[in-house]
Amino acid sequence: MGRKMIRAFLKRGGAIAIVFLAMACVAIWVWWSEGAVGRDFAKAEALTGTVSRLHTERRLSQNSTYSTTYFVTVISPRGVLREDVSGRFYNTLSEGQQIEIRHLPGPPERFEVEPGGTSSNALAALILGALLGLAGGALAWFVWRDISQARHLQGDGLPAEAEIVAQVNSAMAQKLRIRFVTATGAEQTVMLPVPHLKDFGAQEPGARHMLRYEAENPENARFQAMLDWLLPRR
């Protein structure tokens, strides 16, 4: 893989794919490490504790929705513990109730108030890691395929002068309907994304720009300015 292709990959959004894949690796590492701790808790010493306090905390997220965190405070033979638990487990508790907790000697000393809570968290990390890995892999594949097509057009595509026919705006994207004449004399009309380049020039109907298209498939075309931005010739 050449430096030019790497730079193009990062320009086209490959950096986001790399971040997703890195986060997937972190989540899978959490699954592996917490899963091991969960298995240790299953075989750990069992202690009896008394629920001394139950309370919740609500926080407003960035999308204006509230999230609730459930906390339980337990008095155990090893001291006072304050842990966050799932809402399902929280609803089974009452103050003064005696519950079984698991203890792993340290260092560091660890406790599990909710039965299987650590293993559940590990499973959630695995699911998150799998989703992030799929998203990152799919995005990386899409970006690489896009760059490969651009490289093919930059090297082997045929040049043509295109005229902008209309601007087409939708909720998903802004596009330009353009037409050009192929080397065989056939008129071709295609839709291309609006190039968000400062030096691209006019985008009104009637404006003309150079592009490159695939001889066998003229619908596969891109503005020359976009190709030069993504894969500079020098």
C-alpha cells in the first residue's frame, strides 16, 4: 500500500474506520479481562451483607433524554460497599434486606454485589466490540473500494467536459445532475455529489467542469477536481 493510497484513505474517512476498529479492540479486551474476573467471582468467597441504602441518579444526555443509574449501598463484613447495579436487580432489593455478595481478595480487593453482574458487563462489552468491529470494517471496505475506483479513473478514465444541468437536493445528500459527451459521441447524464472544495468553481446550471469517466461504463464518472484532491498526480 503506497503512501498516496494511505493519505487518500484517511482523507476519505478511513480515520473514522480506524477509530471504530480501535474501540472494538478495546471493547473486546474489556470482555476478555472482565470475563475472567466474572469467572473468578463465580468461585469466590460468598459473604452476607445488608442493604443500607437504595438510590438513583438521573442525568440529562446530549440528545435531551434522561438516563438513570441505580446504586445500592451494602454493609458487609469487609466494610461499606457502594455499587451501581442493573435496574432489574435494583427493583428486587429493599433496605434492610440481606444479600449474598462475592469477594475477591486483593490487591486490588474487589466485590460483586449483583450476582453475575461482572459477566453481564463483559458480555455487553463483547456485543459492543462486535458492532464496532462490523461498523469499522464495513466503513473501511467502503472507503477502500471508493479509493480504488477513483484510482482507476485517475489512471485509465477518459477526460470530458461536463455541463451542470441542475442541482438536486435531498435529505440525504446534495448532488449535481450533469451531462457530457463520451468519446463515441453519445450523450451521458449522471448524478455526482457536490464537491465541497473551495476552488471547485461555479455549481450553477450551465457551469462547465472537467471530469473523467470509465469507457466501458460512462455512468462511473467523477469530477477531475475531486480526483486531484483525493489522489494528487504529483
